[in-house]
Amino acid sequence: MSLAAAPLTLNRLLEDSGVDLRQVVVFRHRPWEPALNRVFDWIVSERRDLFESYQDTHGPRAEGALLNARYVASFIRHGPKKALFVGLYEIASHRTLTVAEYQERPAHQELMAHGMGGDMSSDGREHVVEFNLVPTGWQEDWSERLVIDWPGLERSWYRWADRNVFSVAAIAEESCLIGPIPAWDRLVLDWHQLAFLPTNQRAALSHWRGIYLIIDQSDGKQYVGSAYGRENILQRWLEYARTGHGGNKGLRQRDPKNFCFSILQRTSPDLPEAEVIVLESAWKLRLRSKIPHGLNEN
């Protein structure tokens, strides 16, 4: 007679490592803001510092839980009732900030620029507790790969580890956050995404040159640009990510948060500048992207 093996759980993995479940709060982060949610996976994978700033302050209820915990098992939403492992953090310390101090933090301002809400002064709060969450290195090779089932209602985004069972659903071979790069003619990015491009997309865009399109989704007006010679599409798009307008007069008075980027035509790196400009002009003509119908000055 054989007995079936007990199902693998996060609880068991933590206990086998000597972690007291009574001291662990399990987070399943899921931004409610659409703009931030679109780039959240890339922030976790490419800007872990920014993600950690995101999770070191919370509302009053979560603050109360963390003040009574020692560890945070950090996960992010990964489909309905699933959560993807980021890391196990130890709560090394905490400090109290005024709302003004909290909002002046550079990382907080960067997150706000990319869609995060949370103006805590609007709900009457005067102070915020900031937690210093230090990565423990526990099972760090499973970061972005370990998927667990999330018990109960999804709106309860944090749970105590000793009061819930978190079954392991899968351990993927590779990161679940960064997929293969789309073909160049299927790559469509919004302005928020440019700041957090995954490594594989940066690598491809650093080799690609050609004609690209920016659409202002607020009114549908278009701008046609080009990258040639030593300048690649990555360089041009990162400049838009930094400035919002890339030095183009037709874009300066517009909100870059509405911009959508795609590639119209790829060209050889050796194609002479004059020939690229001819191609660019042809696209401007076809798309009617010159002022007043579009956003190109010439």
C-alpha cells in the first residue's frame, strides 16, 4: 500500500527552512491603477529597487500587520487566484514619515509619474510608516518562477502564513514575467513601458534602425520619426522616455502618457541618411502626419 505524497506548499517550504509561520505576512501585490499595472511585471523584473519602494509603505491595516511580523513573503498577481514569488524579506526596521516626506521620496515620485495613485493626504492621514524590507536570499532562484494558489477572496491581498495554506501550483523553468520579444512589426509600447523595457527588448531595439510611429491616443494624431546611422531606435525611444517629447516641437505641448510607439519599417544600419529621410517622408505623406493633420513640423 502506497501513500500519496503530501502536496507541496509555501507553508512547508518556509517551515523546512526554520521560518516561523506566525511571523510571516504573505503579500499578493496587484496595482489597481491601469497604467501602473501595465508595467508592473517589468518593474519587478527590471527595477527591483522601485518595486521594493512600492511595497515598503501601506495603508493602516497592512501597517498594523507588518508591525507585528518579522518577514514578508512577497508575491504579485499572476492570473486569477494565482501569485508569483518575488522574494522573502525580513523587516529590519521601520520609521514614521509625514505624508509630505513620504510623497517627496524620489522612488515614490517616479512611481507616481508612471500611474501610481495613493495621495495619502486625501484620506486624512498625517503620517506613514516606512518599513525597511531586506531581501533574505531565501529560494532566490525561484524568484519570478514559483507560482502558488491564492486561497479565499482575491480582494484580501495579504494573509498571515500560519492561518492559510498556499499550495504550490508550479515552478517554471524561466521567468514568468519576461516573455519573448514580439516581431518588430507587432511591437507596440506605450510611454510608461519605455522606462522599464526588458533586457531582451532593449537588446533588439539597440540593433534596429528605421521609421517609427508615435500616436497620441487622446486624439489620434500621429508623428513619424526615424533612427539611422549610429543612432538606433532604442536611443530615440529612451529619449522620449526621459523628456516626453524627444526635442520635437510638435510633441512638446502634449502629455506623453498618451503616446503609443510602434515601428513602421526597419532599414539596414548602412542605409545612407538621405535614403532613410526619403522613406521617412514617404511615410509622412501616406499617414498625413504633417501639421495640421498630424504632429510633424516638416
